[in-house]
Amino acid sequence: MAIALRADEDSAPVSDPAPRPLSQEEVRAYLKERVRTVRTVPSVGADPGQLLRSLLDRAREPSPLATDLELIDELDVLDGISSPEQAERWLVLPADIQRLWLGYLVARMRAVKDKTSASLPDLRARVGTVIKRFPTFSARTRPGHVNGLMVSHKPASGTWSGDARNLLQELRAIAWPAKVASAEPRKEPRREVDRADPRDDEPLDWDHRETVASMRIVMFGGSPREEARANLERALGIGSLEWPEGDRPRRVEALTQRIVAGTVDLLLIVRSYVQHKDANKLIDAARVRGTPFALVDAGYGIEAVKAAIGEAMARRSQAS
């Protein structure tokens, strides 16, 4: 509060007049303007395509949820990407993309919810906390109908995991459209990714193309990048290529459990980015299960991955 002193030393300080109370109409007008400002001034750059690619990279590939560790890790990912601070970034997205993005996250969360047993009360409580964020955001932005927001909703494909996969394909087509990719000028190649590799929808004609078309392949190690993963999967014609983050807690243990459970058809380990003890643990599990495996050398471009898959297939043939 500002205080004015008179020249007369004996005079008492005189305070500024108290502010006039706001009317209800003024309060409502302020709140309306505040909502408009928050919605139209995002916390990130205004390129929806770049933002969508960033979000998909951060969200990673949906987990198969075959073990409790995978369930916890999937919840960690969805909790982090849907925090209130992160949700502010979604305001940049157009309404139709918001609807797809929300539907994708909701489907993944519903899959987690269905897999979370009553024997894990703390986990169930956390699932409830995270899943409530999506109807709140939808009510705020009104992007259109999002299946899964209501308890009574059923998955369109028969399973929530199936819905998530379908929505992910739609989002990828928007984030990395084939026409835009083919029109992009060639850049200097980086060691990790073959930038000059073909990006056509038709897979390459190579020795194991028909074999990998129905395989669930996991590549472990390095920094997963969705663009590179999708490029490898498309170019080599792999049925499903997963690339989990190798530096997250519990990832090695979760992948080991998956291998033992038989939900991995072929294992690729990026040698330069996986600790020796972790690689040995994964390889031991693969040997016990009889899962083909190989080490990927020289980054993780198409030629390196092709060579590693060929090595794994040769090892499998020798074992049989």
C-alpha cells in the first residue's frame, strides 16, 4: 500500500483510498478473458505438426502390458505425458487432432485399468487419478466425441489396446505424412539413422522380408526416436517393431520377463548403448526361451538392423 507523507512533520500519514470492490459482472468478464487467454497463448511454439511429433516421441510405443512391471512403466509414461503442465501444450493442436490424441491416451489408460488387479490398490488409485484428467481436458476444449471417456463406453476394435494401435496409426499418418517425407530435401546422414534410406510405403525386397512380416521384434538400447523406429518398421516390413527406452528403471527386468513369457519373437540389442550386464541378462533369457537374438553394431540404421536380423535368423537355423 502506498503511503503519502505531508510536509508537516506533525501530520499523520495519509493512505491511498481502498480499491473499489468488483461487481459480479466484472468478475465473470475477467474469468472469461482469462480462459480465452490461456487457450490462445500456448506454452510452446505454434507448430501443431512439430508438437504432435514431439508428443508421440515422448509417449513411446504402447506397452504389451504382459507383466506388472510393464503395467507400472506404462502408467509412468501416461502419467508424465498427461500432467497438467503437459496438457497445456495440447492447446496448440487443432480440435480434430486433439480428439485423436485424447482418444489414443484414453485407450491406453483404459487398457492399463483393465489389467490392473484389485491386489494392487495403490496402482488402481493412481490409475483413477490419471484417467480423470482426460474428461477434464475434453470439457475444457470440446474437441468432439472421444470414445472411452465414459465408463459405459466400449472399445471400437474389441480391445482398448487395439483402439490405441489404430489411433496411433492415424496420428502417425498426420505427424509423418508420406508425401511430406518424400518431398523433404536429403540431409547429411547421422550415425544413428540412415537418413537416405527409402521412405516408400513398400518394404524393401530383402532375404527375410516375409519372415519378419509376422514377427514382434524388440530393439533395445540407445535413444528411441519414433521417426527412426517407424522408418525401420516400414522399410523392412516388420510386423511390429518396439523400441523401449533402455535407461528407464525396470526396463531390463520388464523386457526379460516378456522374453521368458514368449511375447518377443526376436531380440535386437544395440551394443554401444547397453551395459554389458544388462545385455547378458537379456541374452540369457533369450537362450532359455529359444528366442532369436543378435547385437546391432554401427548405430541403428536400416543396413545395421538388416544385418543383425540376418545373424539372428542364422543362429536360429543352427539351433534347430
